[in-house]
Amino acid sequence: MKKIFLTKSFKETQNLGKKLAPEIIGGKVLAFYGNLGSGKTTFIQGLAKGLGIKNNIISPTFILIRTYDLKSRISKFYHIDLYRIDGEKEIDGLGIEELINNPSNIIAIEWAEKIKNILPKKRIDIYFKESSENERQITIERID
């Protein structure tokens, strides 16, 4: 399954994440790709709202992982931002592989290309491309 969306503002990008949240829960690992400022965190903020998270979602750039409780059969939502790492060796000891392998988690990973060998074969890849200052092309592809 591959779907392409075009958003024309911060709010539209956030609303798309919120709208797609129920559909995305089927894929537990969400791998986000795109340039800095392309809308990844904005989309994840909407996704978190769609999952029922009331907290303010901010990027975990400096701490790498933020955890949020969910009130459903899925226990946790993890927002991982790998912008500050250079490769897979730098995440040793963080437990990211264990989080990925736990079927009761939903995990959103920004800069997922940095751990491509750790990503599960079954996941959802989400690509962000800037069309203009405010426009984003967002491609969502389910990988099975």
C-alpha cells in the first residue's frame, strides 16, 4: 500500500497525522524520512493526538527517546529522534531494538535511515518532501 498526500500548512500536516492515526496502529513501527524542517515532528504531533495523547509532543532531539502512555491495548508510544547520532553503533545500550520488538508499542522513528539494519521488515515508511515553503508531499508506504 502506498499513499501520497499534499499538505499546505503546519496545521494540515498535523491534522493528517491525527486523521491517519487509527489506520497506522496496524503498523507498530513508523520510520520517518525527510530533511530537517520537512514536517516529521509536526506529523507525529498529530499522530499522537489521534492516538489520544494529551501531552505536548516535542522532538526528543537531545534525549533521543520520549515515552507516552496509551490507554488502549497498546501500552506505550515512543517518539525517537536520531538526528544527533551518526550510526547504529551509537544507539547500543539504549534498548531501541527491544522497543521495536515489543508488539505492545507504537514507535515513531525520525531519521530512521540511520538504523536501517535494525528496522523490522514489517513497518510503515513515511517520506516527507518539501514542495515549497509551506507545502509538503507526504508518502506513506506499508512495508510487509
